[in-house]
Amino acid sequence: YADKKPTIDGRLDDDEWDFNTAMYADKKDQVRQIKDWRGVNDVSGNCMLMWDEDNLYFAAEVTDDMFTLAPSGSTQWHGDDIQFGVFYGSAGFIAMGQASTTYHELGFALTEDGPQAYRWVSQDNAIPFGPVTDLDLAVVNKGFKTYYEARLPWTTLLKPGQQPKAGHEIAFSFLLNDNDGDGRRGWIEYTSGIGESKNTELFARIKLLK
């Protein structure tokens, strides 16, 4: 629970974020389609979440030995970016392709036009696909490190009338796309359910604590 609301500046200060709650994508068995992954300095990272009654707070620290700006818009995932899925409800759902999905899939990236957020999948199609502007987002690259920090109102992640409460669960997954300058190599993921198939049953379950 976000007792102290983080300042969305891409700094990930220790007094704002609890790194003991971080979810890691840093193992070889989490790598997909990158045939020559060279270890954690090639591409790896961690992600943290907090919440309150109005917002979901998101932070990620990514290590990448060759950072590449992402394209703007729907092809953002062709560059270095973070994609994540959020599902709130009582049951999972498997979807083939991009149709009839029941979770939200968004991505954050640093592009030539600055930090951008994009939505590819919408739970029950409740919110239009495309650029996401109803949020605060910072993406800061410093050499081999890229820091992502965001405040997402629940209204941009949930259907009208839904209200998360302490004790409820969300399903969550994230992946880190990697482009070393010659096109997307593949990705490393925390859990599956985004990159190879759209399947919320493969997401991690996270209990909202207060």
C-alpha cells in the first residue's frame, strides 16, 4: 500500500519504494527468443507495484548493455520497452491473437518524442486501444540503466464501477523487450502470458495489502 505516494520522476528512491517486494526477470529460463543472451548485463530487470484507492503505482529498473529508443505508437515493442499485463476479476481467460482478451496490456518506453505509454489489449474492450495519456509517467535512461516510474489511475486499468480493496487480488505479468540496434531480439519475462500467448492463467497473483 502506498502510505507515501511516490514522486513520479524516475528516481526510485529507497524511501518511496520497497525493493524487497521487487519481481525479477533475470534468469536464463525467463529469456524468450534471444538465442545469444549474455547474462544479466545483456537485458534483465525488476518491477515493483504499490496501490491506493485511486491509483496503481509502478516502478521498474532495467539493465541493458545497449539501449535503443523505441518507436512511437503501436510498434513501441520493437524497441527497448517494458510491457505488462493487469487482470482484475474472478477468473482467467485464454485468447488467441489480440481479439476478445480480458486483461489490460500496456507498455512504457522512452521514444524520440519522450516517455510514452501505449495500450494494446483492453479488458473486455472497456477502454480504447492506443496511446495512454491518463497517467503520470517518467522514463529515464542513464547508461546501462533505464528507470520507469508511473502513477496509473484505476480508471485506466479497470472497468467502470470496479474498486480494488485490501485483500483483493490482481493478476500481473511483465516482460522486457530488447533491441540492440538491429531490430527486436526477443524478451525476458517475469512470468508468461503476454509474449507468446495471451493467457492470464500464467500471470502472477498479487494480493493488495494495506
